[in-house]
Amino acid sequence: MLNIRRIGIPRGFYYYIYPGLWEAFFSGIGIEPVLSGESSPKTLELAASCSESEHCLAHKIFDGHLKSLQGRVDAVFIPRLLSIKKRHICCAKFGALPDASRVGAAAHIPVISAELDENKEPLKRTLIRLAKDLGANKDKALHSVLAALTAMAEEKEKRKTEARNIPSTERFLLLGHSYTLEDDFISGSIKRKLKALDIFVELMTFGEGPKEPSPVRWCTFNSIYHRLQELDLSQYAGVIQISTFNCGPDSVMVDKYRRICRSRNIPYLLLMIDEHTATAGIETRLEAFCDSVWWRQKMKSCNQA
């Protein structure tokens, strides 16, 4: 058993899927959690020395965060994430993430892992076993897990509250994975530009449980699918989706989302981001999209008058 006093948590992928959970969990069992910094161009520079060129942008950023933790911690935590919702699955990349990291960005750092699979057992039970494996007794393990789950629930509720507090007017729904929407390096310029255009933006949240029936079995995509199907057209002027280059599941699903929006008469814009994407180009596309949406609404009002 490794003597782990400080454990590294890369600020990418699973960190945003379980907001607030891991800091509370590791602190509760007496291990200091050390977060990597915010994503930046330096993160990609670090990734260039250890990440596969065919990885999606989000994976490269994750590798950069892993590399930044080297020499600062006793080990890093990289779970094998198979499912975050019962009867659903995650991107296959998450299942191989610990192994890919051990021979890549985390080749020189001990890796602590756990298999997170809601199809086999609830998250609570998995975390209790992980706490015991890391040396916590039964009472300490249970206490730390309950505190961690509470912290995550509070963080998710905070994000839902922020979405509900948006003024009751038309806004754009911003779609994407939690680790793209919450990472300022990926989506920050988009959110800032929309704010500069005086446009209210609501970020997609993922706190709800699985809904049935659904033709989509990928966890995140199931939530997005239902969100688009249930979107209140009186409250939303359009949908903007952020995707990162080389994301396999996105390449399969974006056309379905586009068709759903078209069938429901919802303006839809896809923004593909990679490490070479220029801010100016993104801003121009956003301006053109917003102009077309407002012009469309103006023409609709004129026809109804």
C-alpha cells in the first residue's frame, strides 16, 4: 500500500462530471487533494510532450493537467468511468483512461483508480470500498462518503439555481459536456462574447437521473437528447453546442441534435474547438448566428402583425 499524503486531481474529464465530490472525499479520509491549475495554453504545451496526437482536445487538456501534477503529489487519481447512470454507458475513452494515462502522461506518477459503474453498483458503495482500500476504517469511510455526496449534491443544486435565476426572457442554451462547458480555456471566449452581445446564456446541467424511454444510451448524450425534446420554445431563442475536435461520440450525435432542433424549429449552431481555434473566428460566427436569430424573429413578428 502506498503511503499517500497528497493525491493529485487533474482539472478535466471526471473532475467536472462529479463537481465538489473528490475534494470532500479525499479530505474526509485524511488525504490532501491537490487540484491542477486552470486550463491554459501552458496546459497544452505540457500535453504536447506526452499526449497522443489523435486524442480529442479535452483528452489533451487532461493529459496536460496530469503532467502539471508531476513532482507535486504522491499519486494521482484517475477513475475507470464506465457509467454515471444506470442502464447507460460512458464514452469508451473513459474506460481506458487509467491504462492510457499510466503509459502516457502519468508514466512517472503512481495512479490510484476505481471502477465507477452505476450498472454494477451505486456510487456510494464504490466510494466506501475505495475509502477502505486507501486505509480508512468503516466509520471514517462512511462519514467521508456521505460528506462527499452531500458536497456534490450542493454543487449541482447551485448550478441549477444559477440556471433558474436567469431573467425570464429568451436566452440561448449552451450545450456540451460538463468538462467543455466548465473549462474556461475551451468555452470561456464563447461565454464572454455572448455576454458582450447582451445575450443571456444557460449552460446545460447534468444533475437529473436517467429518463426512459430513450434511443440514446450514452450518459451525457441521453440528458442532452431529452433537454432538446423538452425545450420550452417560448423561453429559448436558440441552441449553441460546443464540441471539441476529434470527439468520437460528438461526431455521431451532433447531426441528431441538429435534426431535433430543425424539427422543432429551433436555431442551432455547432462550434468545433481545437487547440488552433482563433477567438476572432469564433466571435464572427457567434455574431452572425445571433444576427440571423434576431432577424428571423423580427420577420416572424412582421408576418404575424
